[in-house]
Amino acid sequence: MLPSNQPEADSAEPVLVENGKLSTLSCDIFIFFRAPEDDFIPYHPSVDGQLTMALLKEIADRKCYRAMRFTTLIIAAYVGNEQLVKKLLRKGMDPKQKDINERSAIWWAQGMGS
């Protein structure tokens, strides 16, 4: 929940919460759509477990990731799972396909140091 002095964000616009403040500026790490709690289910290894191909497909099908147009390749690149990235590339996934912010899996991999 946002502090009461923070403005409400337009639900159709990506928002960033940084240091407890709401902003519509983009960020290299955490960008998401403001949505009801049950719509935003981020991947976290301590909750979801180790990333596997089956789990990756389930994560990519979550409403929040579909809204951001995150492909399985983008998610694997963001997480830094080199083994899954290589497997997806061998299957023909396009590394230049972009998310809603015009960022490709290549961009995400470079940003995560992979």
C-alpha cells in the first residue's frame, strides 16, 4: 500500500515505486503495472523455487508478465538463467522481440550482467 501522501497511478501506465515514492519514470530493474494484488505475482526463487522450463512458461503466462509482453526468453534473461536462455534460443525464440518498454532479451541480459 502506498503512503497516503502519494498520488494514485493510472492503472494503464507503468509505475515505479522507489524509496517509498510513486513515479511514472522508467527504471532498469522494477517496472510494473499497478494492479490489484492478485494480478501482480512476481517470480521469486524463494517462493516459486528454482527456475525450470515448466515454471518459466507458467510465470510468462501470469497476467502481470503478459501485460508487460515479457516472453519466456526475456524472463530467463532477466533472471540470468544462461542455461534456459540458450535452450530457448535453440528452440528459435527471437532475442530481439521487445517488451512493452521496447527492451529485448538482449537488453535484459546485458542489464543483469549475463
